[in-house]
Amino acid sequence: MEFRYKQPVEIVFGAGARSRLASVMESRGYKRAVLVADGVFAKNGIADGICATAPVAAVFTEFGANPDITAAEKAASAVRSVNADCVVALGGGSAMDLGKFTALAAASDESARELFYGKLPDNGLPVIAMPATAGTGSEVTGVSVMSDAAHGVKKPLVSSAFFPAVAIVDPELTLTVPPSVTAASGLDAIAHALEAYWCRAHNPVSDALAQKALGLLFPALERVYRDGKDIAARTDMSLGALLAGMAFAPTRTAAVHACSYPLSEMYNLPHGEACAFTLDLFVRLNSECEAERMGALCNALGFSSPADMSDEIARLKRVTGMRRTLAAIGCDDALALAEECAAHPLMNNNPVALPAERLAAEFSQLK
Ligand SMILES: [Fe+2]
């Protein structure tokens, strides 16, 4: 057996951990930050609270769900204009993606557009990531998903420079996330852990992280969906999503994420819902060739079989109102969708090869 596992991000975890920002910055010698934050935190006082206790020189909130290079250019100018030496990213995946890209752009002579289409530099300003959803794992990955909205291009950019220096994971930041986003983010995290476990590139460290993540995420997801203020369940979700992120950061994901990109591009599904769409299906399909390992995972998690785990995911999707059929997402051409899914590069990291015809037949039977 041979493997490599690298995880360069310092992790500060706990309810209220956001108050540690100032001491984290001081310990690393960072003098002045720009805070890239979801707009909701500017309105609800959380950003003000952070600015009152840490040396934050400016707050940038001008971006949407798909952060693009125009926003990054503006944010990078804000960083340069106050001479900041680090970027703090507070929010869901969008804020963290933009924060990471901004930190690179602010330290580069090239424009955000040139960086987006060209070769990424090896380093930028340090990022402190403060996730406010439990899902993406972006706080511990070297990926930034960015868009060029003017040309309709959206792509995940991968660079070791995108690993944050520090992740401050405070479950209290997720208390106000609405139920639908909570559910979709949580199913995304479950997908990260399962895909890290069953993908071709899996290793013993990612296996262990994935199993621990799933043990936290499965029991907590319905609880946080029904009661967003349940801090114990929110804590389990934040920790589970963090561990799932650490599991898939080096292995990448597989078929579920391969399918999620066409589902989002062709049928406009949010990322978490797009992952949930095929997750229960791939638990069954991938268990056909990974029977022993999937059996061991199910055993450890209290499922009687992969079919039992698949049923539980389907139940969670029903309970949380996810769209589950081709009709529900407005798809009347299963083969066209399946061809896009089968051609996605992440499909090569799946343990089972799935031709488009087989995928189309499986998609058509989703209920
Ligand atoms: Fe994901």
C-alpha cells in the first residue's frame, strides 16, 4: 500500500470560535484583514462583531451565489487599497471561493481575468476561512469555484495556493441558515464523505475521516433541518462537514459530483441538491463492485446493508423536500443528461465504469 495525505490548514473549531480571529491573526503576525462576507452577516451584526474585535480594515459583500472575476477584481482592489495582509472569508462556499481567489489576485500583477484563464501562481495572501454553512468543506480544500459571468463560464480552479492558512469553524455561524440550504449543504457533505470513501483515489486516512464524518452527519441532518437552533446537532454537522472536506481534499470526488455539474448547468439545481439527486442511486451502483468495503462502512455506521443506507438517503431527500425525479427537474431527455455525466472527468475516479445508456436507464427509474 502506498499513499500520500497532505492537509496544510490549521483548524480552530468550537461554538464561539469566531471570537478567536484576533488572536489567530496575532499569532501569525497578520496586521490588517479585509473581510469577504455574505451580505447576511453585514445585516445581522455578525460582521460588525468581528470587526469590533479584530483588525479588519474593510468589509466586502458585493457578490452573489456564483462569485465571478469582476467581483474578485473589486475585492482585490479593496485589499490593496487598505494594504491588507490577509483575507478573512466568512460565509458559505461562495464567500470562501471568492475570498481564496481574491487573496491570490490581490498579491498578483495579473488581473482576475488573466488568472482565471491562465496559470495560477503558487501563492497569494493568506486566507482565514470561517464557514457559515456545514457542507462545502472549502475551508480545508485547495479549490476555488469561480465564474466569468460575462461569458457564461464557471469552473473549479485547483491550486495549493487556495488552501486557507487557517479554518475557524464556529457552528454558531450556521444557526441562521434556512432549512432548505441546511439540508442541501448537509447532503453535499454526506456526498463528499461517501465519494472520498469509495473513489479510486481513496486512502486509509481519507477512509477514516469519511467514516467519522458520516457517523456525525447521518444522525444530525434531519435534526438540524427540523430545528435550526439545535446547537448540538449544528456542531455535529459542522464537524462532519469539516472532516468530509478533509477526506475528499486529496482524493477528489467521483460519480455523484460528476453528475452534479451537468445537473446544475442544464437544470439549474443548487450544488447540494444536484449531489443529492444521484447520491442514493450511486450508493447502490457502487456497492455492486465495492461490496466488501461498503459492507464494512455500513456495519460501522449502523446500516444493515448498502440498500439500507441508500433508503435512508432517499428518505432524507423526501423529508427535506429535494427534487428526486427527472420530471421534477424538468428533464425529458435522460440520455442527453447521462452523456454529459458520463463524459465528466470525475467519472474516472468512480469505482464502477458507467456507460451513458446504463446511467440514462437508472436516471429514468429515480422516484
Ligand atoms: Fe460538493
